[in-house]
Amino acid sequence: MGHFADFRCRGCRYEEVDLGVGHGRKPTPVLKLFRCDHCHSVGSTWVQEGRVTRCSFCYHDEPVLLADDVTALACPKCQAPGVVTHRRDATWE
């Protein structure tokens, strides 16, 4: 089962909430957190072997995939420190 994560910038207040992370009933595909340097966003996108991983906002084909347990991340908009909060109590299938 997957869970949700939130990103909040301490500087410019940019935020993305309810980002899906993990997998559903099947082990693939899996939702992973990413940072897109093309459109300056943070989000989650589906990752599956043999398929191109894309930004879920601008569809750029080279988002930077983040570690599953990331908790600190520079804001893609202003580069100030941001916080990723994993809400393990909120799950999805």
C-alpha cells in the first residue's frame, strides 16, 4: 500500500500536498517523489521499468527522482530549505 507526502517550502511558502508515494495492490508501477528542474515543481509520478518517467506537471522526460525516505529538499522555486512530511497514517491502494 502507498502513503501520502506533503512538501512545504520555508521560504516562499510553495507547497504540494497529498502526493502519492508507493505502490497499490501490485508491486509495479510505483509512485515516486520527484523534483522537476524544467518547470520548478515537486510532485509524484508513476515509475515502471521499460517506460519513460515524466514530470506529472509539464511532462518533461527527465525529472529527478527522490529517495523514498527524503525529508529535506531545497525548494525548486526559490532554493530555500523545504520539508517533506510523510503521512504514513494516510494510505491508498
